[in-house]
Amino acid sequence: MEVGSQVNSPTIDDPCDVFNRDCPGRVVLNHLTSRWGLLVLVALQDGPLRFYELRTLVDGVSEKMLSQTLRTLTRDGLLTRVVAPTAPPSVTYALTPLGADAAEPLRQILQWVRGNAATVFRSQGDYDRLEEAGSPPE
């Protein structure tokens, strides 16, 4: 008897099925779920931010990675980049309607992580102790 569920196999008829290796949507999925992409999109839910505000809020991201992430998400149509004609120029990033739509379920993922990280860490410790004792986990 088979336990669990089975995902339907991708078909050539649906090239936008992300389970299909040739699905162009996989690129979008990678951008949305990358470590920095996810955090930037959720960080901008409370409103537009400047580059350095984002860098401070998304602790640990390098300037290079933040620049690359912002460029990618802007290219994808998830962010807008507004340059104010000041000296020096002031650049602000904000979610587009498409970006706001994507950010909501990503925020829910971050809430799940916050609420369950301790349980996951305990499970990892239990697994590692069993493995070290020579009793392979199932």
C-alpha cells in the first residue's frame, strides 16, 4: 500500500507547470524564493524604502547582493525604482501591485518560520543525535 500523495507528472501541454523542468516560471520562482528576494519583498510591504534603509532592515545582505536583487525584482515587474532629482540622487524602491500580491504569501512563510524555527531546530538536533549514535533516522 502506497502512503502519501503523488504530484501529477508535468505535461508538454502545460509549459507553465513549475514541476516541468522547462517551465519558464521556475526563473520567477527562484527570484521570489531566493533568500534576499523574499526578504526584500516582505520588507517593502510597509511602504517604500531607500537602498540603505533596505540594507539596514535586511541584516546581512551585502550591497552587491542587494543591488543585484533589487535590479532583478525591478526587471521582473515586482518593484518600482524612483530616482528623485536631488544631490546626491535619492533612490526609493516600492512594491508594484504585482509585487504586493507576491509579498503577501511570502510574509506568511516568514511568519511560519518565526513560529516553527525552534521546533525545526529541535528536530534537527534529535536527528543528528540518532545519526551519531548509529541508529539511522527514518
